[in-house]
Amino acid sequence: MVDRIRPYLALIATQVRGQASYRTSFFFDLAGNVFFLGADLLALLVMLRTSGSLGGFDRAQVLVVFGLSQVAFALADLAVGNIERLRTYVRSGTLDTVLVRPLGVLGQLLAMDVGTRRLGRLVYSAGILAYALRLAHVHWTPAKALLVVVAPVAGAVFFASIFVATATVAFWWIESGELGNIVTYGGRDFTGYPVSVFGGWFRRLFAYALGMGFVAYYPALALLGVRDPLGLPGWVGWAAPAAAPVAALVAGLVWRTGIRHYRSTGS
């Protein structure tokens, strides 16, 4: 196992050293990622100040949902965010050079540009979550302590699966960037709010059909000890992380299908 991952670690180390050598650029990239998250948080706080609550949840409860969502997305973006550039690699022929190396294609693509600048967003998101949990006065138990660790990791796996699955569309349709952004970044924004805010077909599609309600909303309900106003039983919040391996399996199947049908940039 160590021998298998050593080449990928070497690629990652090279990327980190290269990014760190341009300190000013690295700093501004880091600050930029924190700024955009701050803008999202500010918009949420403005809505809470105006209405006092969202979807039947008070400020502390909404911030718990937001924090869980942002930590999960930040982890996924840090780990697999580079897969968004797949369409560029396909168009330019860079993917062809990756295919001839004796390493896994997906692992190489992820290691080609590790976004260490996204660490700022992860740290900031974790701080928001910690503050929100304290503000909400969560009654801690060993099960809740485990859930608050497992839920963001499972959410990261879920978002990473979406990144991979939507990027794979580039094997058939190179200009698929906006389609992927709708699901990835649109999903990030959706999961940052209580599902009860949304209604009709939109909620059914994103929360249940695509499974995004299980990233942050239902784990937050379990942590807060709050009943779901939409009527699902309380155990759903504890079982929500199980959606992650299902999403990973689907993304893996989509990826394997796409890479097998790739016919090089000249086809």
C-alpha cells in the first residue's frame, strides 16, 4: 500500500512546494477563498437578521447546518477540486499524457494541482461550525461527538462524488462546465440552508433525489435534537452519512464508464 501511494505523495509534495514558492500569490489565493465564504456567511446573517429565522430554525440552528455544509464542501474541494479541470485536460490533450503513465488516472488528476490555498476556507468553515455548535448549546453525548466528526467527512465524500461524476461528463461533452457548477456549487449553496426553506419539486429533486439533504440538514437535526418539520423520523439524521458510500459507488461507475469510452482529443 505504501509503495502504491508513494508516487502520488511525491506529486502532491511537488505541487505544494511549487505553490509555496510564490508566497504573495499563495497568500492572496488563500485570502480570496476565505473572503468568498465570508460573503456567503454575511448573506445568511442578513437574512436571519431580517426574518429572525429560516424554515422554522433560529440563528444558531441555521449556522450549525451552514457550518456542517461548508466544512464538508471545503474538505471535498481541497481533496478533489482539481477534477473540475478535466474538460481542459481533454481539450488540450493533457489527459493523453496521464493515460500513458503506470499510475491510476483519477489519482494523477487529483494530485496534479492540489489546492493548498483552499486550506483557509477549511479552517474558517471549521471555526464557524465550532462557534455554531457552542451557540446552539448542543447536549453532547458520545454518539453526537462521533456524528459531528463523521458527518462532515461523509459530506465531503458526497461532494467529492459529485465533483467526479459531473466532471466525467467532459468525456462526452467537453463544454460541460456550467452543468457541473449547477450541481457542485449549487449543491453547496443548497446544503447550507435548512431543507424546509425550499419547497415543491426543487426540494424533492435536490434534497431527496440527489441526496443533498443528508449532507448537513439531517445530521444537524440529530445533533440539535430537533424534530424534522418535514416529517421524517429522527433516526434519519443518524443514518444520513450512509448516503456518502452510495454516492461514491455511483461516481465510481460513472468515472469507469467515461474513462473506458475516452477516444483521445483528436476523435
